[in-house]
Amino acid sequence: MRNSVLIPLTALLILAGCTSDFIQGDQLDITLQNVIKTTSPDRSLDHYILAHSSDLTALPQDPNNPLTTAKVELGSFLFFETGLGTVPRSEVGFQSYSCSSCHVPAADFKPGRMQGIGEGGQGFGYVGEARVKHSAYEEADMDVQGIRPLTVLNVGYSAENTLWNGSFGSKGANEGTEDAWGVFDEATDLNYLGFQGLETQNIEGLRVHRQMMTPELAESLGYIEYFDRAFPNVPVEERYTNQSVSLALSAYLRTLTTTEAPFQKWLKGDMSAMTTQEKRGALVFFDKGNCSSCHSGSAFSATKFFALGVNDLDQSVSFREDEETLKKNKGRGGFTGREEDMFKFKVPTLYNLQGTQFYFHGSSKRSLEEVVEYFDKGLPENDRVPEELIAREFKPLGLTEQEKIDLVAFLRFGLQDNDVIRFKPASLPSNNCFPNADPQSMEELGCN
């Protein structure tokens, strides 16, 4: 019954393409254009076109943290600056880690291993996959997260409320949740500052990840002039602080857009940017697979929360299984305390899924084939999640083997920007080694 409805719909779209003003291309391109337009809020392809990183006026931004070139430049250094790691649990960790310890450009700005390690780790490898526990640390003293970090690519397109549970940010989905701010998670009291989620999260993130900026540190690391250019209207006594760092980091992160992915080039008129198989996979994505009903934003992300019943990180190899970890397993409900929000997680971007082989909040799937198969079967695997909370959108899709292969091709290649390393600076004002500066990492990274 389902396929009998979709076939005439596709046929109608093909006929419509013959008389409408579409980008020229073969019939597959025209059909795909028509299908995409039916999913777009403004019925155009433009909805899915991402702003270029240099087009600051077009990028999504917090009105309380307007983007400037100077602010982005400062943030691009501070994201990788190991010199910020000045409040470690152990002396051996002093100034040895950075934000990029867990958001590695070569790993598509995600951890190169299943569970990210900030302070308390050593080593790097090639994409962060070889970072391991430092022998000087007890597991309880390590900076590891009980949930897989999200990529920061395209984060600006879902920055109003951030983290898997959307707990940070004063507006958007968090309007009406004020009764929970600071209750189930003390840090969410920061929402009263009025910033969007990304800016708020980074304020708290610096504390959680044991980083601290002071005027003296800014001077010693060579950042005074960069802060002065980025925040000329901030009083000097307030300028070289963690709040300024967080605003600069957020500005930089908002520029990390995957505009060089084949699908982005195709949207802008290059019909040869995607292969025929990737185009067929895109048709499955927007049509029979119904993927865009949840991944509905410009970056195929959304501030929506769904329970899919996938396994949690602590159900695999994990360094720490404490109350904080278990709270993260509750997803949105761990923030709001509401039963109807339990085990629901935010919709992540689907761009750049190649860099690592760990998927979902618990790293429970190890290939895109497994991810597609999980959605196609529509059967939850985590017995912690009550059946009544599973999203009604999560149900068997009935994809053919070829449709699944095509969909994987679109996800793996069509949405992959292979040049995100362009967002990594060549060096830092401090000349520190990055993203890690422990002796083992420095040797593996070729730092002096």
C-alpha cells in the first residue's frame, strides 16, 4: 500500500518538472529537485543550502554575540589552545589538552575514538583514535563524557538549544522549561544569562573541561591583541575572561559549515557533483526513507527530540559509570525531569559521517550500513527505554537492498565535505602543540 502511493507521487513530480523552472539536468536530477522541494518549508532548494564560512551576515548567530572577523579568528585559535588547560586534576595534565582533544578536525570534529578523552589522556595517533588513559590518573579524575560528543560541524544551524538533551539556551525549545533550570542540572542556571545554547554551553564547557583564561595567561600566551580586536567594547577588566573565550569559541564554531559536500554543490547547480547512485540515495532519503521528516533543518539537524531505543555509551566500553553518566542516558528528560521527555535525544547533523565509525549518542552502531539497517527494521534495542516512549516515526521502512545501498552512498559520500581540515589553524599565537600537548601526543604530532 505504501509503495503504491509513492510511485504515482514520483510520477507526478516528474511530469511537473517538465513545465516548471528547474535547474537543467537529466530526469533523475529533475525528479530529485521536485521531491526535495516538497520537503522544504519554502518549497525551494535554498532551504538546504548552507552559508559559506566567510559570509558572516548569512550565518546563524546569537544577537547577543554578533559575528565579527576578529572574534572568529580569536575563537579559531582558542579552540585548539592547550594553554587554557590550567586547572587540571593532576599536575601532569597541566596545559596538555584543548577543546579539540575531543573534536578532532581529521575525525570530522568528533573524537577519533568511541569515548572522547580530554584531561587524563595521553597520545593521539592519526585522528585521535590512539588517545588512552594516562597512568597518573584514576578513572574518576579523567575528563571523559558519559555520552558521545556531537560534531561541531554545522552547529550554528541548531545552536539555539545545544547538547543531546537541548538543555542549554534560553529560547527555542527551552521556553517553558524555566522551572527545570538549575534543578536537575545546576549548570542550566546559566540559561538566565539570555544567550543561545552554543554560547551558554561553552561558558559551562570551559569549567567542565578544566580550562581558565586570565589577563596574565592572555599576556603570556600572546593573545592580548586578539582579545582587544575581538572585544573592543568590553571593559578591560572583563575582557580576558572565560565568558569572552566562550563567545569567541562560539563565533568560530558557527563558521564551520560543510559547504564543499557534493550535495551542497549539486543544490547550487553542479549536476555532476553527485554520482547517479548518490542521487538515487538522496531520493530514498527525501521520499521512501522519510529521513527529512526528522532531519528537517538546513544541515539535516533539528531541535527536535526522539526516543529511538538505541543503546547507551555505558553499555559498551566506558571509563566511567556514575550518576552523571546515568542522567545523560535519560536524554531530554534528564534536563526537564518530565516523564514524556525521557530517553529522547536531539536530531544531529548528517554531514560528515565518514570521519569515525561510531554513531548515535552511545556509539552503539559502527557503520552506516548498521545505522540504515536499524532504521529500516524499526526495532528498538535498549530495554531501558519503555516502548510507549519510542518515537512513532521510528517504524519499519521496507527498503529494498538496493535502496539501502543507495541511501548509504548518499550519506557516506554525498554529504561528506572532505576539506574540513581547512578550519584548523596552521599554528597558534602561543606556538603550543595542539590539539594535545602531553609528551606522547607531542611526539606523535611531530611537535618540538
